[in-house]
Amino acid sequence: MKKIHDAPPEESGSAISQAVAETTQVVESLQQALAQMEEVLELVELAERQKIGDEREIESLRRALRQLHSRGRHEHHERHGREEQPAAEE
């Protein structure tokens, strides 16, 4: 009886060589994908740090604006005295 699954050595070597080559290509492709994902991660982390910095700057500007606004109202009341205050009800 003839064995069907046995291939000549050179055909068997070619199939294995082809499998090795294909596997190597897959590994290289995955390494490139990993490198790209690491770059994306770095960009996302940078964007997150910039966002946090921007939020801190915005909050600082809001505090300064509130202080200026509060100081302006205080100076306005000092200049105009009691004339702008509502009369007390009896």
C-alpha cells in the first residue's frame, strides 16, 4: 500500500521553509504594529498631560478673573459709598 501523506523531501522542505517565511513575516508585521501602537500610546499620554496642564491654566485664569471682578466690585462700592445700597426696610 502506498502512503499518501509522505511527500518527497524537497517538497516537504519547501513547505516548511514557506511556513517559516510566512511566520517570520507575521512576526515582523506584529512588531511593526506594536511599534505603531507604542507611538500612539505616547501621543495619547502627551495629549493627556497637555490637557491637564490646560485645565490647570484655565482654572488659574478663572481664579484671577474672579479676583479682578471681586476687587472691581469692592472698589466700585468704596467710590460710590452707600448710595447704591438698597434702603433698609422698616
